[in-house]
Amino acid sequence: MAPLDVVQADSTVATDKQALINTQSTLNYQQQIIKQAIARNLNDPALATAPVIPTDRISLEQLPEESQPVEDLVQSAFKNRPELEQAALTLRNDEITLKGARNSLLPTFDLYGYLGGQGIAGSVNPNCNPQFNGSACTSTESTGYGTAVTNAFNGSAPDKGIGFSLNVTIRNRQAQSVQARSLMEYRQSELRLAQLYTQIRMQVVNAQYALTNDRAQVQASVAARDYARQSLDAEQKKLHLGASTTANVLLQERNLATAENNLIAANAAFAKDRAGLYQTLATTLERYGINLMDAAKGTVNSAPTIGGVQPASAVPATAPATMPAQPTTPPSTR
């Protein structure tokens, strides 16, 4: 083997080791996130260092949402998505603000009226002087509070009137600026609501087609993995017969590892897009049987149901390929 090939192989090994360390770090971080979501407390050293071993695998079975019409899924998303309700409330609030701003530009007209009565009682002041009083001091009988109350409501001395007030503002720049700003905010809310409807529709359509594409990608990755495994087996048989070299076997093993890595990535993409479909439809809690009322009360009456998975034992495991020994003598030929 040439020295340059040895250096290149060492460089490849170092790069693979670095990738392995990065992958192990990512795996450890994801395990910590899962354990924190389950336990909420990682102070126990045994729990902090315990590995997370998945017991289920993603199933490629078709979901009921994939066979439903797109319009039904879109309407379901319109009904369940909370941001649509929030945007509708914002639009309604901006509409009320706009009405108030427009009313501030209009003239104000106030109509008022009043009706009252007076009740006088008591005795005449003995010091009454007609010269200063302006009228004669009429001598009346001494009365009390009852007479005063009676005179106040019998209409003997009414006090009534009616009037109006009109206020017309000219060149009210401040009110006009408030009205223009309120109108712009209302138009922006309308545009935001229309954009949400369009965005959600596109998300539903993309999520439904993404599952079909991901399932096809998984099936293609499985076929590529099987082909790589058979190619490795054939190369190993050639090596036993002396018709191949260890370099070719190592190349086939690398191809098999790459195919298995692609299969894992395809399964992860399928699982992610399947969860994304539930998130787009806003039916994640309903799909998994999670009741928020039970969670708020702290009493779980029914366990969540996770569908679309199968036990790990039902998935055929990939046995690591072993390198056969290089034959010491070539086979005899005639």
C-alpha cells in the first residue's frame, strides 16, 4: 500500500472519529431532553447517566388523514388553529378602534332638557321690608316640611326648560391622524388574517404530500440497504475464492453503512413530517389522547395512546458484517 494511501486512510479515520464524537454528543443531549420532559428533575445521578433505549419503531402504515380530501383537512385546520382565532380577535379589536376614531371626526350634538319644582314653607320673617324685598310681604300661615314637599311635586312652582349644543370641529389634525393610523392597522389585520388562511392551506397540502414522499423515500432506502447488504455478501464470497481484495470488501461495508444511515434519516424525516401533520391540523393532543383538563387538575384518568408505532422486536435488526480472512494461497486453476 502506498504511503500516501496510508495517510489518506488515517485522515479518513480521524474525520470519522470526529463525526462519531459529535453524534454521541448530540445523542446524549437529546437523551437529556427526553429525561427532563419525563422526570422534570435530573438531580438523581442514576437517572442522569441512564441511557434512553427506544422500544418502538415508526410504522409505515397509512394514516387516516392521508386518504381524506384536502379540503376537509383544511377546514379542520381552520377550526382548530389558535392563531386564526387570535387574528380574528385582533381584527375585531382594530375594527372597534377604527369606529371610535371615525366618530371623533364627526360633529357632536347634545340635546338636553330639565323639569323641576319648588316647594316653599315656613312663616314670614317679621323683619320683612317691602322696600328692599321688591314685593309685599304676604302674610301666610305658618307651614312645615310637609307643605314644602307637597308644593315641590304638585306643579305650583315649576322649573322646566329644553336646549341643545352643537360642536363642529374644523381641521382636527390629531383626530385625522388617529383615524388614518387606525385604518392602516385594520387593513394590516385583514391582510394578516388572509395570509394565515393561505399559509395554513399550503401547510396542510404540503404536509399531506410530504408523508407520501417520505414513505416512498423509506422504501427506496430499504431497497438500497438490501442491495448494499447483498453486494457485501457477494464481495465476501469473491474474497473467499480469491477473486477480490479486502479493499473492495471495505468499500462495500462503507456502502452498507451509508445505506443504513440514509434509511435512518428517511425514517426520521417520516416521523417528523407525521408529527408535523398533526401539528398543522392542531390535533396532536386529540390524536394522542391527552386531556388538558386532567393535566390542569393533576389527575390523569386515561393514559395517552401513541399510534403509528410498532415494537422494536418486530423490526428486523441489521447484523454487523464481519470481515473474512484473506486467503493465504490462491485457488488452484487448471
